[in-house]
Amino acid sequence: MTLATTRSGALRGIEGLPVDVEADIGSGLPAFNIVGLPDASVQEARERVRAAIRNTGFEFPLRRITVNLAPADVRKEGPLYDLSIAAAVLVASGQITDRFTDTALFGELSLDGRLRHIPGVLPFVAMCAQKGIGSVVVPMEDVAEARSVAGVRVHGLDSLRRIAEPFESWPDAPVVEASEGDCAVLEAHDLATVQGQEHVKRALEVAAAGGHNLLMQGPPGSGKTLLARALPGLLAPLTPAEAIDVAKVYSVAGLLNRERPLMRERPFRAPHHTISHAGLVGGGSHIRPGEVSLAHRGVLFLDEFPEFGATALEALREPLESGSLTISRARGSVTFPARVLLVAAMNPCPCGYYGDPVRACTCPDATVTRYQRRVSGPLLDRIDLFIEVPRVEFKELTGEATGERSETVRARVVEARERQAARFHGTSTIANSEMGPLDVRKYCQAQLEAAAQPLLAAAMQQLGLSARSFHRVLKVARTIADLASSEPILTPHLAEAVQYRRRGAE
């Protein structure tokens, strides 16, 4: 046989695309060419494959070798094609039998033939399951990640020298089970450790129950950061489908824990305000997900909110509205998921004490205005809950903690999320914050009691709510009703939701 084909894949965002690796051994002067829109790292595979084949006891054909990565209009990046190229060359030269018709191969080769970890294994295996490919071969250290996808047989390979042996004779990788401790709430981040600020804790509960964006404003030292870091302990655990989505993002970014690839707790990302635009939303020469996508289905905490660059902040408008973001480059567009719960914290002015009853503000009025206008109106319009976080009084700081523990609040949040799961069963909507206009009309306006209609009309008039903010108030009211196990939205539920809007934010 002088022509052989193996299977591999390419990445577009966090989705895998099938790639056929064709190797042809022809006559002529010895040469080794790779075609099919490969980047520099794929072109370098020629040297890695040649050395790995020789150093594992096989013979590298001294003939004209052409490797085609099809389809040729999809750009191929990274060293993941090494194993599939080597296998295709060995099959084409008759040194091993063709056992890879229903198998995809992924892995980087070292010069001595050992296989090394590659990023993006999870999306590749998920692609194989979707395309009906029965099995995959991956580096041994990536087996746990690959096994996260059901319906595909996973074979772990430690060295190219075993490529001629039956799959059954390859060494088994250990099976790693999830630990119950993965869901434990850190004691330092328990709500019960936060003195006072009961109204803020209530807002955190509402945000967690419905996936609503939250902005906290208050002087330095009032507990904004501590409260934000307590939020993950209130969130319901990731569902299996959500865990796969989150793991795909981390796999592509190369940040996945290879021993425990599926997280049970929702991610919490807190980038510094000096982060670049590409670092926040993603990008780079090889497009990779940014902090917004790494917080997918979890919490994105932006402390010192106005200090972030204006370009970076405005880039949040699309993902906060649609739950995804698209990065366009000359070579094409890539879409990453970005369904996040945004928690932002800011001081009221540069010195931090504007409006504080104890310490006087030293900022001129014009400086305060400029500082608060760093966050644009359209971005504020996408935030559901606005909370003032005042300084904590001495009496509250020295008193005994009497607040609820995070696990108690979390139980209510989980129950509210279960009501939403039943409500949106069979749709792509998961939380109340994701409802579209038709859902708002069906589950909010239609279920709002008649006595609450005048309050809604007054809020619309006095707060000058935009259409988006009007819908957000109703979504928050729906979540508050869910926390109260109430199907209709009652006047107290709507009144609490209205209190979370900030006058002049629209």
C-alpha cells in the first residue's frame, strides 16, 4: 500500500472539526511535504515524525512522502497531528496494518516516540461522538479528559512503538473518580463570616438563583470583595451538560485539570483591572478564550469596575446580552460561549468616600462625575441588580455572627433553579436571566398579579426604564417569586425587584 488515511481534527473556537490525514508514498527523490493549510507548528511535525519513527524501531521511508490534511480550506494549527501523520506513514509503507478506519488519533510526539499532552482533547472527542467515530487514541495523560465524553472508546498510548500492537494490549490509564469534597464551600468564603450587609446577601441570593448581573457600590473596606467571593458557594452545582461545556473552554485554553477534567463547581474568574482587551474577551495570534469565556456558566468578578479599559468594558456588552462572543480575524471568525454571571464592584469616586456619612470625600464634583461615567449607560443597562454597600458599623463588627450559612441559602437557590429547569424544559434556556421577550411575556407579565400593575407603571415612569430594563425588572421579580415558591408574581416580589434598579442608570 502506498496510500493511507487516518483521522484527526481541527479546532474552531471550542468545537472540533473532522480532518482526514492522507499519506502518499511515491517515487522520486526523498522528500517529506505536508499540505492542506498547515501552520508552522504543523510543518515542524515532519522532523518530529521522522525522528519518532526511527527512534521507536520502525523504518522511515526514504521516498517522496506527501501528507494532505483535508479539508484544505480549514487552517491546521498545533502539534496534535503528529500521531495521525506517523500512523498514516507507517500504514502507507506497510509496516503496520490499517486498524484506524473507525478511530481518530490525536497526540504530539517527542523525538524518542513518547506521546505528550495536547490541549483541546475534550472538544475533539466530543466531535468524534457527534460524527459517529467509534474510538479515539490520545496520549496517556489525556485519557481521563477524553473519557468525560460518553459513547466513544478511549485508548491511551504512551509511545509510538506500541502503535503496531492491538489496542487491548496497551496499558490501562487509571480511572479518576470525582470527590465529594469538590463541592465543599470554603469556610473563609461562607456568608456567615460576613458581618452585617444583610440586604447585600439577599441580593447575592437573588443573583445566584436567577443568574442576574450585579453591581455593588460602596466605600473601601465595606466588604464588597468578600461578598463577591462568597457568591460561588450559593450557586447550584453544574449540570452534566454544563460541565462538558465549561470543560471544553478550559481544554482549549490548556487550563483543564487533567486528573479531574469535569468541574462540579461553577468557575469563578477575577481578572485584574489592568488586563488587556484580548485577555478579557479572547484573541491573540492563535485565538484563545479570554476571562469572559473562562467564566462561562460561572461568575466573572470585576473589582474596581471603572478602572478597566473602556474598550474592554464595552466589549462585554455583546456577551452579557447574547451569552456568546465572536472574535473576527482575517483568517475567519471564532465564537466562544460566554454565559456569565457578572459581579462588579466599584467605589463611588476615586477617593472612595463620596456620600459616606463619616469620612468626607476629597474629590471635586467634576472628578466624581467623570469617574462614574467611565461605565457607559448601555453597559449599566445590562446589569439587573444595583446594590449600595455602606460601611459596617462598630456594633455589627463586634457582634456575634447571626447570618445564614451559605449552605442554607444554597438550598433555596437550588430549589429555585429546579423550578426554572422544569419551566424551561426542552428549551436552551436555563435561568430566568436568559429569557427572551416571548418568555418574559409568558412567564412574567402573564403571571403578574393585577394589583402589581400600577407599581410597574409607576416604576417605568419614575425610573425612566428602557425596554431592556423593563424586561430585566420582570425577570428579577420572577426569580424572587421562585425563591418564595410562588407561581404568580405578587406585589412584594415586584417591589423588591424595582428596589434593585438604580435611578439614572438607564
